[in-house]
Amino acid sequence: EPPQRWLLHPSVVVAMTIYELKDERDRTFAFEVAVPLGGRRRVSSIVRRIQGVKITKAPRFLSWFREETFCEFELGQVKFQAQEPFGDNSRYWIGPEDAAWHPEIDTVIRAFTG
């Protein structure tokens, strides 16, 4: 069972379940998060709070209807994405564009786990 973390929402406490994705060397290279209250915009607002992050693509109006990759951002030299695979999923995938391990993933995970 994956760990369940708690994040403060402006008006509610929201439980976020994180599912870490590991590479062949047992390093977390990406993760999935259960769709939070506030959906794609909530994910984008969490990412925006990461020190040193540069958002290059944010969710657009009706992005759930037309975009699988709804948020793109850079941390250091690494390009990350937030996606909703298949456009109708109970989890969002968050990880580097190249789907390889980068130490910056720890900073991104900490943003989601408090």
C-alpha cells in the first residue's frame, strides 16, 4: 500500500496518495498521484511553489478534454511533465520528459508530500 500524505488546501485538508515509479536500480524516477481536489489546476499550483521551477505549460481551459500532458516545467536542467494518461484516469503521472532518474525528482515529490 503506497503512503498517504496530507496537504493543506485553502479550505480543506486533502489526502494525497503517492505511487512511486522505480527504475531498474530501485530509484524513484517518477510518481503517480491520485487526482486531487482541484484537479489539474491544483497540481499546477503545487508545482508553481517549488523553488527554482519554471512552468513552461500550464493547464488551459477545458484541458481535461483535449490535452493528455497538461503541465510542463523545468527544475534545474530537467524538463518535467504532468500527464493524465488516456485522458480519463484516476491518477496523474508526474516525472521527467525523458522518463529517466534525475535527483531533482526528490524535490518534486516533496512538494506533493509536504
